[in-house]
Amino acid sequence: MFTAYVVVTVLAAAASAYSASNHYVRPAWMLDNMTGYGVPHTWLPALGAAKAAGVLGLLVGIAVPAIAVAASAGLILYYAGAVAVILRARRYAHLPAPMPFLLLVVGSLALRLASR
């Protein structure tokens, strides 16, 4: 069970790290989406930092279970917030975008709790 936890956690961390890096690289597609969602571009560094902190917490959490739970919970709230923002903007076609990230983090949390 612990091996599955580590694999899912590393995948969740890698996916979230990619997503966080986009907040700093600022590709045109992301800026267009954020504009459509009504998210000011000035928020991008803080949003990226929040994701990066979650990534660090997921990786440190492999050795420290309490940090893993806190990081997973924080990222779950982050991605649930992303879903809420998409719904608020009525950009329903974009709903699938945060789901893989959300599901990986939920899986990481579930496996962490199961491997205690």
C-alpha cells in the first residue's frame, strides 16, 4: 500500500508542479483562461506559490505523514476552488481541466490515510 501511495503522490506532485510552473511562465492559453474566469493576472504568482507549497508538502509528507495530510487537504481545497471559479464563470467546457489534478491529490490523501 505504501508503494502505491508513493507512486500516486509523486505523480500528484509532478502534475501540480507543472501547473504551478505555468503561473510563472504564463503561456497565452493560461492567461486567456484566467481572463475568461475573471481572475486578475496579478494573482498568478500567489496562486503558483500556493501550489508549489502544496507540492513541497506532498513530497516532504512521504516521510512526515501529518504534512502529507495537510498538503493534500490544501491542494484539494485549491483545485475545488478552481472548479468553483470555472463554474462561476460558466465556462463549463473547462470543467475537466482541474479534475486530473484534483483526483491525483485525493488519491494521494486516501492512500496516505490507508497506509498509516
